[in-house]
Amino acid sequence: MLTRRVAGPAQQVGLAIWARAAGTLAPPRNTEFALLQDSDLAVFDSILGSGGVITDPHEVDPYNRDWMGKYRGRGRCVLRPRSTAQVSALLRHCSARRLAVVPQGGNTGLVGGSVPVHDEVVLSTGLMTTLLGFDPGSGALTAQAGAVLATLEAAARERGHAMPLDLGASGSCAIGGNVATNAGGIRLLRHGPLHGSVLGLEVVLAGGQVLDLLSSLRKDNTGYDLKQLFIGSEGTLGVITAVAIQCPAASPATSLAYLAVPSFKAAQQAHGVLQAARQNLGELLSAFEFLDRESLEVAKQFLPGARDPLPGSDTVIPYTAQAPFFLVVEIAGSSEQHNAAMLEAFLESTMGEGRVLDGVVAQDSRQAGEIWALREGITEALRHRGAIYKYDLSFRVEEMYGVVGAARERLASAYPSGFLGGGAGSTAGSDTEHALKVVGYGHLGDGNVHLNISAPRYDAGLEALIEPWVYEFTAAHSGSISAEHGLGRMKAPCIGYSKPPEAVRLMRSIKAAFDPQGILNPYKVLPPE
Amino acid sequence: MRVLVAVKRVIDYNARVRVKPDKSGVDLKNVKMGMNPFCEIAVEEAVKLKEGGSASEVVAVTIGPKAAGDTLRTALAMGADRGVHVLEDGEVQPLAVAKLLAALTRREEATLCMLGKQAIDDDSNQTGQGLAGLLGWPQATFASKVVVDREAGRASVTREVDGGLETLSLKLPAVITADLRLNEPRYATLPNIMKAKKKKVDTVTAQELGVDITPRLKLVKVEEPAKRQAGVMLSSVKELVDRLRNEAKVI
């Protein structure tokens, strides 16, 4: 088994205490940062002109709140530049004044990384949405950082290509934020992480210097590959203002199957469905996702328009209605007929062996869209249900679901009634909408599980029960405490569970080299010293 | 009671439709195709009638080239018992479709014909009505609810009309066309897809059915709708009033 160095026990104890105190509680404000003055607003106004600076508290509010409603900052002003030159001028002023800044794209992050912790100035890329170029020969797409992923996907599709990433938030998330957080999503299985598909970046450093790395060459081995540092830096090293990204040719034909499997083991292990898919569908395989029954139930109940593809009423196998796991398997190739033949042969053999209980094959794009909406809508459905404790973990594929079962056991023993004690939603009984619910879903092909604990409200006692236990569990199983969401504010104190002290020290010196005053997205990614 | 349900292979509703440069029609090369959504609803309803005991057999019919056989298989995977494929490579217009279906209805001795209200490719909305006329049967189009009383030999059909809901009572045999809200078509499950491969499909030609399908209508040209001009952002109410008055001349 692979082992990974983790922080020693002594350090883990220290981290554990901090992690307990952290979570939704804010770390103290760094008093070295200046307070925003009216004179600063005047400078911002002069740089951005009318409409570029927002100070009305009602309009500022959405920029201060994260998507889950878990974190809320007290920023007083939002800057909305349109050009790299404006970003540069703004940062030059902020660094001269030592004003802390939070870069923000679509604000769809799930770890509190894109909103202020205290009174940081929000630098939104919301108006930087221009598609700067598309090279039909190579498929290289260049766009300003605020361009919305779905818009770029449509632009690439029109030209016979596709973006190398896709995620549930594609309708709102910005490409700059995707790169800054090294977003994963459902196409990672096929196209690999952004470290491979991002060709070039333009970044404005904390002092306002513009770093032009906006090459669209596939190969470029000249010195250190600095752009890699910004991919996944979560806005702490510089503000990404433009992105060049490799768009693969779009596959003309995609086919989708939704399968019920008897156990997680049957889905993944040696001779399981995943292995069979890798062997038999090979280069056609474009997504291999899973959801557990609890995820399906939440989606059915809280996602408008969602329906169960396998309602079980007409199935020939009665226990399908109780199947514990479901898979979404997509293949993409050049011919509809070839896809269909490959998929059918694969399904016939896995079903014949009993590794698949039942399933459906989308007969048209409407059905395929419905199945994707179900899988991708779980995150949103959970938000409609209430408070969410969200953990984005990766493990060896064989071990990835263990954490969900362990979390269920832990909660069941602490809350035998299944409900939080005291306050709203505490009454036990038939009101299952308020019950604690542990769900697991994610990218099975990549060993990435989204463990979500849904509760009627955020609760310190519940949080203390989950954290740092979940990080300890992950470290003990050689997993990563953040597979694709990043560390942000939520997990900054916990980096030691997945990275050794020497690596964290090196990261600190890199941060100091890029942003000596620490004004860019403070309190995020790295633990407090 | 035997139900005949017609299914048409059309461009997937999500696919980008491209007009051929010579304006002679729509380019179908490398475009995703699938069953017309209203036909799917008709199949679902027919299968439900069988599951509910009102129908004894569901026969799915398609008219088109060899590839239309895939659409027929989808209908079989959804629960139709057997299929009939009228193999025809050329253009078949709504009147010809109605005549072919009438011939098959007689041959199969069907008591009920279920169709989609229209196909999303040419939006003709004529086939069901034409079929009822040719057979001399009562018709209920745009059905949003269907209840069959087998013993009374009648069907009660609810339709969404402008003012609300209208309910018709028809004497069987009859023709019913399906509207969007009649039902939610099921997914084709793996076991049913496999079973569908073994179901019987008859292949016939228009000639064998004695139907003349020579087109009666001439297609003049197909054009894309005019592109809408991009909008503009105005900076003030004053500017808006000015442009409404002087440019659009509406105030």
C-alpha cells in the first residue's frame, strides 16, 4: 500500500486544537492590514470609473457570502475591473496601502476561499468576460479570467471543441477561479487535471506587476514552469487575469448509462465495473461517477424536476429498488453506432456477472441531460436541505467509500435519535427533513469522494464531532483532505494532514516571494504561523 | 385490444440544426437522431394501457430508412411487444404516412392508434388527423389524459385547450394523439433493451401495402430564421427615452 508522510503525532495534536477552534470561526484579523479609507475609494473610483466600485451594503453583501451560506465576511467594497491594466493599478494601490484583497470569480467555491474573512476588499472578475481568441488548429482558447465556464464551453462547441473540464457549477463559475482552485469535475478522468490543460496564464502580482505567461504553446521547457504555481494557489500568489487552455476536439457521439450496483465493492474492485469499463470501453470512457442511495433520495426530494431513472416499479429485479449504489458511466467517441455496440456489450457482460443489478441507457439527449442533472444536482439539493458539512476527499479507489460508512457510525452513536439536540429541528419523529443525513457521491474513476453531512443548521457540537476526526481518518488512510475543492478558509489549518511540515515551510517561502506583505487572500490555504 | 403506436426518427431536440447551403433542406449528416419526444409519450401511454390491462398487445410502427430501426428498438425496449418497419429511404409526407398507417391498422386489426401530436422536425401536426379521416374513426388530439373503458368500448380523453380542460368521450376504435403532459416516458432499462433485441420486427414496403407515397407537396426552400441583432446597454434613462423617441419612434 502507498504510504504518505503525514505530520507527526505532536504536530497533529496542535493542529487538532486549532482545527477545532477554526471551522466556521474566523481567525483573528491581522492588524498589520490597513483599514479602508474614503481616500482609497476615491483612488478606486479614479481607476475604474463609474460602476466599477460597489459600496452599497446591500449590493456588497452577496460578495461577502459564500455559496453555501456558511461563511460571511465584512468587506465594505467590491472592485469590478474590466482590464488587466485596471487590476494592476488596483493592486499597486492596495499593496502601497497594505489593504488586504480577496480575488473572486463566480463565488461558487465550497471551502470559503472566495469571500472575505474580515474586511478585505473584494476584487471581482465579474466584468472580465471577453473571449480573447481561439486557435482552430490547436484548439487553444484564450479568455479573460471572469468568463463563465458554460459560456466558454458553448464557444468551444461552436468551433467543434470542448472545454477540458466540466463541473456542476459551470453556469456560474469563472475560468479564472477554476484555474486558481485547480477545479476537477467530471471530465478529469478523460482529460486529466488543469495542470496539463492550462497552456498559459496572465497574472497580476500583489505589487501590481503583470506577469505575462500567456503562451498557447503545447510544449515550452524554458526555466521553471511558473504558471503551475498559480494553478491551485487559490488567489494567494497573484490574481489570474487571463487563461489560455487546451480544448480537445469534441466527440460527436456520447452515450450514457445509469447503473444500479449491489455494493461499492462491485462498482470498483478488481473485476468490478470500473475495471471492466477501463478494459472494455478503454479510450471511449469519459466519465465514471457514483452516488449512494442517500444522495439519490436527497436529490429526488430537494432538486426540482429530478426523477429516479430506476423507480423500481417495473423492474424485473425487485431488489433494484433498494440498490445501495448507482453509477453514471459516459462514453464519448466518433460514432453513435460504435458507442452503442461497445456500451451494450459492456453492460451485457457486467450484468450477466451480477456486478450490475439493473440500469438504463439514455435514449436521447433529454434523458442523458436528466441523468446528469441528477448527479450534478446533488450539491444543490443538499443546499436546499439545510446546513452542509462538506468534505472533498481522495483515497485509493478501493478505500474511498469507507469514510462515509465511518462517518455514519460516528454520528449514529453520538445522536442515536438521528436528530441534533436542542434548538430548531431537534424534535425527533417522522419529520425526516430535519434528520442528520450522511451522503457520499463523487468521481469514482478518480478516487474522489464528496462526503456531505446534511443538518438542519450549523452546530458547534456537530462540527466538533466531525472535525478533526474526518481529517485524521483521511490522513490515517493516506488520503488527501482536499481532492479538488482546495483548502480555502475551511481547511487552511488542516494542510498538515496531507502535506509534511517541510512542504508547508516551502509553501510559506513561495508565498513570501510572490506576496511579501501577505495581502492576497489572507487567512486562506496556509495555516497561521 | 391491440394498440398501434407510431414512432418517428427525428433530429435530437438538442442538436444544432444546420440548413443545407442550397436551401433544399436540413443537413442530417453526423447529427444526433432519436425518437420524436411526442412519439415517446405515445409509446409510454400505450405500454401503460397494456400494463393496466386495457390493451392486450402494443405494436410499434416506424416509417423510414434502415436507421429508423433503432428508434423501433427503443419503442420495443420501452415495452412495445413487436414492431413493423416500413422501409422507405425517400421522403414520406404526412398524407402518405397516414395512408401507410391506415393500411397497417387494418392489417393488424388494431382498435386504437396512438401517435404523437406532431413531430419536432417538420411540426406538421397532420398525421393523426389524416389517419382518423382515412379510417373514418373518431379522433382525440392533444391528449393530456387517457382513460380506456374496455367493456364499454369507449375512451375518455382530456385535452388542454385555451380556456382550460376539455374532456371527450370516444367510441373505439379511435385515434389519439399525445400532448406533452400526458405522461413522463420511462427510461429503457438494460434487461428490457436486451429483451427488445429478441422481439419480432416485420419489414414491409409501401408497395407491399399497396400505398402510393408519391409526394404531393413541393418544397420550395428552407431558410434559417433571421438573426436577431445584439442588444445594447444604455447608460441612463435619458438616453433610453431619447432613443425610444428618435430612433425607434415609439414614443
